[in-house]
Amino acid sequence: MGINDRIRLAIEARGLSLKEASKACGLSYSSLQNWVGGFREPRPEALIALGSHLGISIDWLLTGEGAMLRSALHTGNNEDPATSPQEKAILALYRSLGESDQREIQSAAEEKKRIRDIEQRLEDLTVALADVKRHA
């Protein structure tokens, strides 16, 4: 897993879109897209911004080793305290798989999220269209 994947995971772990993360961290959206897409490497200042604003370990961003969340580093616990038992079980299963299987699962989850986002946008547009028709 490269730094681009770790940046994307860090943003997803905080439940943010790329646009929301770029705004929260004071980074340009296009730069963040380039980093996550693997087209460019982030500057050290950008990694510091990501780490400090998202609560992510810069060591983890750079190497993939250790705890992702800085709060886990301070407690000595490698788990997010908000992680449910179901999430822990899923993570344990995921970690027990090989890298290619992990990529397949990640790809399927990303596709599911894209579909959900499209469905939500469609629902929002349907409501907006109905509202426009009602006022016309």
C-alpha cells in the first residue's frame, strides 16, 4: 500500500470527502486528488497538515507502520476507541487476507460507496425537481 492509499484511508477514516478534507486541512483539492490518485507525492508540509487536522500519525502516512490515528498513539492503544466489535471483526478478517484479496475488498467497498453517493445525489435531485414543479 502506497502513501496515496494511506492518504485516502485516512480521509475515509474521518468520514470526509476529498473536498471536505482539502478544506479542513487548508490544502488544494486538485493537489489532494493528485496525491490520492498516485500522480504526485505530497510535500512534507502537506503531510503535516493532513496529520494535524485529521489526527493521523505522520509516521503511519509515510510508512504504513504503527497506529493510523494519533489518539491511539497517546493512549497506547492501536484501536480507535469508537470502533465497534463488528468493525474489529471485519478488520481482523481483512488483515488475515493477502494483499490482492484486500485490494479486491477495498475496490468493492469503494464501488459500493460510489453507488450510494450517486443514489443520494439522485434522491436530492428528485426532491429538488419536485420542489421546483410544486412552485411552478
